[in-house]
Amino acid sequence: MRRRCASLVVALPAAFAVLACATAPVVWRPLVEGDPRPARELAALRTLAAERLALRATAKVGFEGPDGSGSSTQLLLVQRPASLRIEVLGLLQQRVLVLATDGARYQLYRAESPGLETGDVHPGVLDEVAGLPLTPEAAASLLLATPAPPDAPPAQAREDASGRLSLDWPDQTLDFDAAGRLIALAFHPDARERLLARWDAWPDASASAFPHRLELELPEQRTHWTVEFREVELDPALAPELFRLQLGGR
């Protein structure tokens, strides 16, 4: 059985996102039929997802769960559709742990263990090696702050007094702020809350700005992550070799 690595897990909505941090109940009202905002915001999100393809960043990552809490500095490389490289740094900036995947295979390096753990990518691989039940593709889309919305129109659309929109489908909910920025995602298949995500801390007010803070919560696992980006480079040229590890040249 593979060991789950708590230090890696640290690396790696929406009425919930609003209610979680609000001091007073939020009153939602249905949008009038024909309101153009849902279609407009979803089209903008799809366009942004098609344009935002890669990320290089450093981040402070925090974790809280039943087994404790902690934080670490991490280097993150992300490239669509499912390539990830996550390096956990120690106090002396040494690499304590490195996970790399190109979407087909993964390699995992631990400083305290000889060799590399390798294997084929499957839907539960991040859960097995990191305790994070996401596919690499889903993790990449969340770190890039551009999850793909459903193709079907929302079953329900609401707004609050501040102009925030909440769009509901049977398995998920997306929230947008008044500026058109995606601020929250709730994934709730079979009426069970599986994943809650919230983005904030934008450097400017534009709808295409990259949020510098991501919060993830997994209610069933009772775990919560925060990713605070410190240095961000969007759409850098990332060589395929960066998403593969080799002994002697990690």
C-alpha cells in the first residue's frame, strides 16, 4: 500500500463560499428569464480556460485535517490538460518531496527514501500518493482558476444584492462576482458535497486577472487547504521533461 504524503497534500461553491465567510445571511433571488449574464459569464470562463494554459509559481500552502495541520513553501508547475510538478521545499530550500506527472505516468520522489515511486496515472492517483481525491486534470484546472463549466445551461440562476451570480447544475454550482470573476465552485454529485473551492486576492479588478489565493475543502475528508501564490508567471514555456523525474537529475 502506498503511503500518503501529508507534506504533498498541502499543495495541492457556490453559496457555500459566500455563507462560509459572511456575517449575515445572503438573500438570493432568481434571475428574470432572458437575463444575459449567465451565458456571458460562462462564455468568458470558457474563453479564459482556453487561453490560460500553464502556470509557474511559488506558493505558501497550508493544510488542516483530522491528522493535524501545517504549512510549507512549494514550487508549482501546471500545464493543461493534466501535467503537474509540485516541489515541497524544506527549511533550507532543499527539495523534500517532488511529484511530477505528464498526465499518463507519475513519479514521486521523497528525500528520505531511495529511488522513485512510479506508476500509471488513474483517477485516484493523487488520492493514493497525496490524500487528495482529484484527477490531475481537475487539480490543474483548479490551480489555473479556470474549471470547465458544463456544456448544458444551468438549471437555476440566482443573484444577490451585490450583483453576485450563482449558477446551479445537478452536480455543481458556480459563483461569479459582480465583475464577472469566478469566485467559487461546489461539486455535489448525488446531492453530496464533495469539493468546495474559492478564489480571491486578485491583483486588479479585471475579469481575466489571476487570483492569488485558492481555498479547497473536502467535507467528507474534513480537510482544508489554502494556496497563497507569492510569485506567478502565467503561460510560461514549460518543457515536457519538467513533468518527468529521473534519478540523478530530479
